[in-house]
Amino acid sequence: MLRGLGGEGDAIEALRSKNNIFRIGEAININQDLYAILDSSLNFSHKLGLPIHGIIGYDLFKDLVVEINYTKRFLKLTNQEDYRRKSCKGCEELNLEFYKNKPYVNGVVDIDNRNIPVKMLIDSGGSDALWLFENEAIGINSNAKFFQDFLGHGLSGSVYGKRSKIKAFHLNKFTIKNPNVAFPDTTSIGHALDHKERHGSVSGNILKRFNIVFNYRKGKVRLKKNRFFKESFRYNKSGIELAHNGVRLVKDDTGFVSPKTKNKSSTVEDNTQIVYSPPNYKLRLKPAYVILELRIDSPAYRAGLKIGDTVLSVNNKPAHQFALLQDLMELFYGNHNKSIKLKVERGRRSINL
């Protein structure tokens, strides 16, 4: 049984398989343990809009030096014996601590002009910036400016909580100003609180601002600022989360010429000639995107959108023309008070909003 964040924290059934051969690029593990999750509702592919077959973690990282380069978009795996540590101007090396084979790093959060030391899980698969677990005793609390929102999907279900900002997050000499922060509901993170010293998670929207080298065997992580470091933090202000939901038939009449097909005609009894023309379009299968989550009292909710609506177009651009779901979702992270036009399908009706 496996247990994760979300829902009521119930454990999920999984099958453990030992002694597998596992390959990523030229890296091979000939004795890999794998867990196969049987619950079809834990399909991350439709939530991310990409084929997702599994999650890699400690068992792969523990014997290798792992370099993650967010600017060049690659993951490099090197044997410990072959790794040559290079001198690096501007780099910062931090100690890693492990609890149940998960990596933690120490940092400082600036909340209400108080610098509070925190121990944070490194969650490289998460898309948020920071998650903090509210703790009045040490001063970790959301301020008056927050809103309730869907935070993501965990192994045990959906996670909800508050979204806000803090003044700064510090990792040794690096200071990240005004980062987004989420305060998950305690009902969604009961299992995470088993580690009493943990205060939250640092995730993708912080990590992407660095090029990173993990060395689990030596208990070190090396950070170097990249071009994303000063990028501003934004929210999905619309209140909706989309998911990939199979395919839909879409008429494609762009540049289609019917090959080797001529108009046909026939004559009826009164000598009237009827001409039959071949269609000048094709029907293609394109991805369908539906509303998976809808925040109560959000702009999308007030506009009349509903969970299950299929998004046909955004700002007059057909939804299926977005190569990736994340490219479509990016439109909802715009400036404050920016209007968005949506066309959705509900049942057999098309609705413009």
C-alpha cells in the first residue's frame, strides 16, 4: 500500500516488482524495484496533457550525480566514479537531509518581517513555488490576503488550501523575493505531518530558477542562478484547471485539396442537372480539453462555467491548436483584470463567455 497527499489520506493499492532492468538514456539499473499502481483514477497523463508512465525518485538518484538544467531542458545522469566536479563561480552548495528516502533542504521564509528557519521537502515534480504548513507556534501563517484554491493532485486525491505571497524565501545566499506560497488544508496533508520537523515543500516554480546538481551519496545539492531567477511569480486567476479528455473530431479545411477527384453530375427526369462536389475539408482527431476543477466564486465560476465543459477556443484561437495543455493553461496566468474570451461545449450546445 502507498500513501500520499490529498483526499482523506487513504492508502492506495500497488504491486511491488523486484529485480527489474530499468533504462533512462544510457543509464541502466539491473536491480530496480518498481511499484505498479492499479487505480485508474491516478492517471496523471490527462491532467498534464502528456503521456506520463511513472515517477522517478530516490532509487534512481541515490547512486548517481543528477544534473537538472532548466534553461536547456535536460536531465544528465553521471556515475559517481565518472563525475568531475567543476569550479563554479556564483554557485551555492547546500546540505541535503533525508527522511524516508526523501530529500530535505534548510531555508528561511520572511513572513511579516520575521525570518523563520524552515526544513523543506524538495519536490521537483510539483509545479507550485512553495507550500508551507501553517504553524502558529513558529509564526507560519497566511496573511489577510489569500484565496481558497485547488492546489493539485496527490496520490490520495485532490489537495485544496489557501494561496498567498510571502516577502521572501532564502536559500543560503540566494534571496527569492515575493514568491507565491500555498498553505494546504490539514485534511489534505495529514500523512506529510508525520515528519514533525518538516515545514513544507519547495517545488518547480522555485527550482526552475536554478540549474541544479544533486549528489545524494554525498548529501549535497548545488545551485546556480539561471535566466529564470528574476522572473515574476504569477497566479492562475481564472479559477479553472483543465485536463486532457481524449479526442474530438474537428473539421480541418486549411489547404486541403481533394486529390484526383472530379465533380460528378447526374440528370433527373426533367433534365435538371445536379452536380455533386467532393468535400473540401477533412475531419481530424484533435485533443479535447475539459474543465476538471473550478474554484468557487472565481471569475470563471461567476461567468457561468461548469466542471465538465469542453473548451473549444480561447481568445478566438481553437483549443486544439495548442500543442501542449500547459501552453493553453499559460493564458490564464495573465495580468490582473485581463479579460479572456472562452467558447465551451456543454452537452450539445456551444456557449460563448
